[in-house]
Amino acid sequence: MTNQKVLQVEKLPDGSIRRSICERPLSPLQDGFVRVRVAYSALNFKDALAATGNPGVAKHLPLVPGIDAVGEIVEGESRFSTGQSVMVAHPDFGTAVDGGFARFVDVPDTWLYQVPEGLSNLDAVTLGTAGFTAAQCVEGLVKAGISPDSGDIVVTGATGGVGIFAVMYLKQLGFSVVASTGKLIREAELKRLGAARVVHRDEIIDESTRPLLTAKWGGAVDTVGGKTLSSIIRSTKPHCVVTACGLVGGHELNLTVYPFILRGVSLIGIDSALVSAADRTALWNKMSKEWRLGDVESLANVIEIEGLENAIETILQGQVFGRYVIKLS
Ligand SMILES: NC(=O)c1ccc[n+]([C@@H]2O[C@H](COP(=O)([O-])OP(=O)(O)OC[C@H]3O[C@@H](n4cnc5c(N)ncnc54)[C@H](OP(=O)(O)O)[C@@H]3O)[C@@H](O)[C@H]2O)c1
């Protein structure tokens, strides 16, 4: 039996949470599982929460976080061939069972998806859950009838993983994007990636209790929640659409029904985990072909597993730009 290096989160007898890089034995592969040698994982906000032992994300401890993993099959019966590039996606991966911050992961074959042709392993993991969620949000707007003629689309948390890809997808589809960020220092980069305008996140928030605000958004991709989402919904133009996927700014949502019944605003909830295999494959194929982004790898800040501690702190402080990618093999 050999060992492998992992990032592990555990609860100590005094109730405190410890995370550490440690060596764990690689057990023999169980029946019904496939072993994947992980080439890369990526760090999402959800992984950073899991790394703190947040019980809403880390369903049991000890846990190896990491909801994204891309690599190759090395052992076990699979519908994919040995050596083929695959990605892992399942709601339990990195939350209820050990995830991708490890050199090897053992998962059921049904959790595996082919890395679509046209994407390298590094492209696929850099996009990962963040890129997939951004694509879901943008597809949600488009399917609901929002077009470039609808007006400006605001993207909140624009320098984060989901936000940055939402800016890029929207720009590619011809939308005028307003990027909302706490890091105006990143204005030039956000404009290079597709934002027509960059505003400070405080400008988006209206603390009043007015049920309706001046209507200015043709649509929104909101990763922040809380007062930000409430302000956006109250500022959305008649019959336009808001997609909500995140809660970095809070999970509450104080609103009246007026934006919905007087302006016909629609709110679409986005969940990237509970997606059918067919829908997941179809969207990844779109992301690799007609929606293919040109500049994905440049957003990857590639680190070793030892760099995770700093990266987790950076994400928790809201200071990330783009994506941390962890090189494991
Ligand atoms: N529903 C789903 O399936 C799904 C999937 C993926 C992610 N998510 C959620 O989407 C959110 C973003 O995920 P991510 O992986 O993109 O996170 P991330 O890479 O950590 O980016 C989050 C960004 O939000 C902004 N931010 C941070 N703290 C904030 C605060 N207190 N108030 C307002 N803005 C703040 C920052 O951007 P700026 O400085 O540019 O404002 C930060 O870069 C998270 O809540 C995550 O859980 C949900």
C-alpha cells in the first residue's frame, strides 16, 4: 500500500478544526469504483468553506475538499478507456466524500465525464464548476429571452471564478456587461476580458427599503446574494431576468413582490450540482465549441498542493482574481 499527499480537514477532540497537508494510505480500489489520477483540481469558494469545516458544505469530517478534479483513469471498470481524460462532477464529491485535493480519487463511474474535445485538461479544470455555473447563468438569461437589446447585464463578484467567466461569456455573445467588483484595481483586466464598464460593488447596493428602484439592468448574473441581489432585482427593467447562484455577500433576501408583479421581473435560481448527466454533457459541449472562450488558461494561477493554505485564505478574504488551479500529478 502506498501513501498519497492530500489536504485534509478534521475536527480535533477540543472541537476546533484543523486543516493540514498530510500523507494518507492509498487503499485497494473497492468494487464498483474507478481510480482517477488527478492532474489538476481547482479552488472554489465552496472548497474554501469546506476547508474551514463549515458544516453546510463539509458533510462529514475528516474530509478532503475539492469539488473539481480532472485527470486520467488508472484502474477500475469504466465506460471510458484507461488513460482517457475525464472530469469528476457530483454533489457529494468534495463535500460528503473525499474530493480532488489529492493525487488519486476513487469514485463511481457515473460521476465521470469526458473532457470535451477542444479543451485541454488545464482548460477544463480552470473552467471547472465556476465556468460551468457561469455558463448556466448566461444560458438561463438567453433561454429566458434576454438579448443584447435588453440592455446592460450586471455581473457581481466579477473578479471571482463564476463572475469572470460570466463576463467573458456575455461579452462573447454580444452583451454590454457591467462588472461589479470590490477591486477597482482590476478595472483594466475586467475591461480586457469583456466588461464595457466596471463599478464598485457599493454602487450596486441600495440600503433603502423602497420596493422598486430606477430600472437599469437588462439582466444580471449575481454571485453575491443578500443586499446586492435585493438591490439588483429592484433595479431590473420590466420583463428582464436575474440569475442567482451565490451568497458571498449573504444568504438573506429582503424584498417585496413588487418587482415581480409590477415589472414582471424573473428570478432564476442556478444550481450546478443537481444537473442531469445529459444536460451537463450538453453544456460542456457548448462550452468547448460554440461558446469556447479563447483566454481560459491565462486565468489559471497554477499552484502546488502546499500553496492551498494561502489560496484558501485569499478566497475567504474575497481577494481572488480568476482561478486557483492545483497541479497534483
Ligand atoms: N449555485 C451553484 O451551483 C454555485 C456554483 C459555483 C459557485 N457558487 C457560488 O457562487 C459564489 C461565487 O463563487 P466563486 O467560486 O466564483 O467564488 P470566488 O472565486 O471566491 O469569487 C467570489 C467573488 O465575490 C466577491 N466577494 C467576495 N466577498 C464579498 C462580499 N463580502 N461581498 C460582496 N462581494 C464579495 C469578490 O469579487 P469582487 O471583488 O470582484 O466583488 C470575490 O472575488 C459563491 O457564493 C459560491 O458558493 C454557486
